Amino acid sequence: MSRIAVVTSSPPMAEGGHMVIARALVQALRDAGHDAHPVITPQNRFGHQASAYVATWLTDVTVSDGHPIDQVISLRYPSYAVRHPRHVCWLNHTMREYYDLWPRFSVMLSPQGRLKERVRRSLIHRADRHLLTRNVTRLFVQSRTIQDRLRIWPELQSTVLYPPAPQRPYRCEAYGDYIFMVSRLTALKRADLLIQALATAEGAGIKAVIAGEGEEQDRLRKLIERLGLGPRVSLPGRLTEPELLQHLARCRAVCFAPSQEDYGFVTVEAFASSKAVITCRDSGGPAELVQDGIQGLVCEPAAASLATALRQVMDDRALAERMGAQALTAGAQLSWDHTVRHLTSVN
């Protein structure tokens, strides 16, 4: 049995997929016989990122309560700044505003702000390059999308290791009369694309439940009202785990069409519930897992294209069931036993 620290970062009072992954990994390690515990390091707001990196660098993860820690598994930035002789990084993502989101992020800044952030971006790149090449024993990434972002450093070698669904009692009870989406409601998750698709002629009559919280929630509610979709689209907010599992069990299919998502646990959660996933070609991680017409549908990131895909599964229940069965089979190929063996076999 090894003592393992699972290190991730999180803003204060925040919840997201990164914490779901961390908790699921801790549980899987414990199930495999390891003494595993989470360690949460800070993730500070813009202008204070350096302090988060320094604080993480100074966090002692070699000893706990007088006993040595045998291994560290770090996840998202800047948790991989911790130092340990047996340090495996299973990367969720780096700070995306300084990588793939830089064009979108920088255009919103003033000239002075852009100059400051360009300097910070350069420093973060240097720190990440050093940490991911010299501070970790081995680097795994959670999708090819993440791997592609790191190709700016040819010397950085990584292995794709997809996370399985969390160990929850997923089930399939029915193929109901609505589309389900669950996510943090931020611009990158593109819940507005689903709403706009439902407002098209092709999307007429289709119902949807869009669950989650975030800064887009009020805007989405106003968009639903403006498009006259109130009777068909609900925003229930944050769900409890039983409520989440109930929707996954009873929806017709899951729509998850974000922009260049790192991975997206929603996809494998839908798979574990025997539900097809409708996503977009530019959705990143979900589009890696969903084969068009097999475990779901992959469409163009446009309201009309998404509406056509939604109409297919809503008009053809047998199709939704067939793709749901294929999704369950595909999801079962991702196992926590396999994941733990890879993450703990590094010398």
C-alpha cells in the first residue's frame, strides 16, 4: 500500500469537474488499496497567479503526520508546481487564458492591460514549461485536445489517459421526451447554442433541461424568455447528485456542445447512463469520445446543425436507444483499475 497525495487547485468556494475528477481518483486509489488523500492548492485570480505558483511550490507533500508520502499525482495548474521525487501529473489543463483562449481573452483588454497580461503570459509559459518537463516524473493528459495545446514545446512528451466516469450508481430508466444538458453555465459551455437550436423551425417542440450555475445563468434565462421558449426549456440550477442521476436516467439524450473542452465528464456520465451524446466538431474532449452515429451525433457548431441532430434523436427513439447501448459499451472500456495502474506504475 502506498500513501498518495492527489493534488489539485481550486478557487475558493468553487465546484467543477476538476474537483469531481480529484475525488473520483482518490476513491479509486483507495479502492485499489492505497492510502490516498486530496490536497487542494490555491488558484488565484488574475494579477495574483504568481503567488499561487509560489505557494504551491512551497507546499510540502513529502511528509504528512510524521509519515512519508510515497507519491504525488497532480492535476490542474498550478498544482503541478509541488515537488516530490515520484510526481506524476495527470493534466486537466493549464491556464487556458494564456494558451488557447489568449486571442479571445486579450482582445477584451485595454492596451495597457494587454501589455501586462502578455508579460504574465510569458512568465506563466516559462514556469509551466519548466515544471512539466523537469518537475514531474511522467506526464499524462486527459485528452488529445490538452495534448495538442502542449505541442508548442516539442520536448514535452505526454500520454493520453481518459478519465472514466465517477463511481456513481448510474442507470437507464427510460428514453424520455427531453434533451438534458448539465454544466457550469459559462460562455465556453455554449448553452446558448442549444437554446438557439431549439428556437429554429427544426427544433420546434423539442424540450430541454439545462442544469447548472454560473455567470451566464441570468443571460440564458433572458434569452429563453425572449425566444418564447419558457414552456419548453427549464433552468433548474445546481442539481443534487440524486437529481443529476435521475435526469441522466430518464432523458432522451445528452447535449454537450462546449468550445474546445478539455475533457468533459458529462460525456462519460451520459455513456454510463446508456445515453447518446450530441456534441460539436470543435467541442474538444467530447468530440474525441463520440463517434458520429455510433455513441451519439457530432455536428457543426451552428444552431441549425445542432437542431437537426436534436430532431434525429427526438424523432427516432430506436436510434437513441441503439446509440445509448453503444455509448454504454464505449464507456465501460474506460476503467478506474486501468487508470490507477497507469498512474501508480511510474518508478
